Amino acid sequence: MTPDLRQFRYFVAVAEESSFTRAATRLMIAQQSLSQQITALERNLGVKLFERDSRGTRLTETGTLFLPEARAALARADEAVAVVQRARRGEVGELRLAFLATTANHLLPPIVRAARSHLPEVSVLTTETTIGPLVDGMLDGSYDLAFTRPPQVPGLATHTIATEQVCAVLPAGHPLADRASLALADLAGERWVMTPRSSWEPWHRAFDESFRAAGFTPEVVARDASVQGLLGLVAAGVGVTRLGWSAHHLRRTGVVFVPLTGELMPTDMVWRPDNTAPALRRLREVVTDLAASTDLTEAG
């Protein structure tokens, strides 16, 4: 029969105390039970581990060789238990994070810093992507957690971590650029640059509704899938667009951001409800606490 870890612990205690009596007291068991367990260990190993006579209890030569091995086995077992407990608490593991390209510039740095600070033994892998691949990756399990504008997709859990002002983005020198704020209807006669409708149809349906509510259909003269591309088109005078205030970090010249009255844009933390990984739960807690104390639209 293979010795168990309890017998290893009993052996180490007797070896360190050089006394069955003191070892039994230390282990809080009866001396008779301790003697029986050591005898069973010696029988299982087929060797004698202790010399017991009127002078006391001493390790045999074989026992002396076995002692560091027994200690190492116990230490490794303790390490294994500690790893399991840390995993249960969400302190170890691997998490795959997806950042919508329009949010990565300001969200990725503070979130990764917080993860490394609070969960140093969790490996965090990050990807910057567009909304379609982000949603697909969340649904098929390629990503554990995403940071994006609300994807409006059934089956995903969301928690808003930031809300920012939506702005009209105008070329520098535009007649409306010096206004403190604008209504969307003020831009009815402008040419527009926007993302392709194929980039994410739910968002474009929401855009359509907001333009209808403002009383016009925008004249879209150019499209670009990236925020940087849209900002470049605006700076070139091709047209105007509207973006969250955080996009101003991406271009400091050639464009002007003017708040649109009554328009706010949330950013959500998104995960699958059936993903119950403890490390994911812990990171969601860390990000929620971070969002409560930090303006994540400015934090990058």
C-alpha cells in the first residue's frame, strides 16, 4: 500500500522532535496511534526509519536519507493545495480580453494596470478588434471579457463602466466650431463621414433613428471603418461626423469636438453569463471598482 501524506507528516514530526511523545503532543494525536502509523509506514516502505531504545528515538541511516524527501513531498503537496485555493479565489489563471478599437486607447492601459496590480498571477492576453469579430469572439468563447460600446446582442451580460459625451466632430475653422454645444439638427445640411453599415448593423439602425428624430437623413459622402480614418477625413474637410469625447485623444489637430446636447455614449464590460471562471469574476470586480474611482474616458 502506498504511504499517504499523513504518514509523511507523522514521520517528519517524530524525526524533528526525536521523540514519539513530543511528536504526538505536537500533532495532537495519541502516542499509540502515532506509533502504529510509523510502523505502517516502515512496513509499506520495507525499511526501518527509527532506532528506538533507552537513549531515545533516532533516525536510521535510511531514515536520514528519507527525511529531506518527505519534507519536499509535503512542501509540494502544500504548494499544490495553495495553487488550487488561489484558483478558487480567482488569483491565478489566464484571461483573454478584447477591446473595441475605439476604446482601446483610453481603456486598455488602466484596465491592464489594475489587473496586474490586483491579480499579478493571472495572465492577461489582450486583443484590439472591431465590433463584429469582438461579438463573435465573445459568443464562441475566444474572449473572456470585452470592453465595447453596448453590442445590443442577446445572451451576453453587460455592465456599464463609463459614460461619455457624444460630440460633433468638425473640421478646424468650420462655422460651427466655436459653438459651446450643438443639437444634431444643427448639422442637417452637412456632408457626413461614417463607418460602413456592415461594420455593425444594430448601431447603424440606432443612428438612423436618431437622425430621423432630428428631422433629416444625413448625406454620407465617405466611409471608414476606423476612428482614426474618420478623424482624418474630417480634418481633410471631407465632412463631419460624431464620436465619443474620448476620441479626441486620437487626433489633436485639424478637428474640433463640440458636445451634442443630450447625447451620451456608454462603454460596457461584456462577458458570457455561463463563464464562471473565478479569475474572470475577480477581474470584473477589479474593473468595477476601478470604474467607480476613475474617469475611464480620460484614464489612458
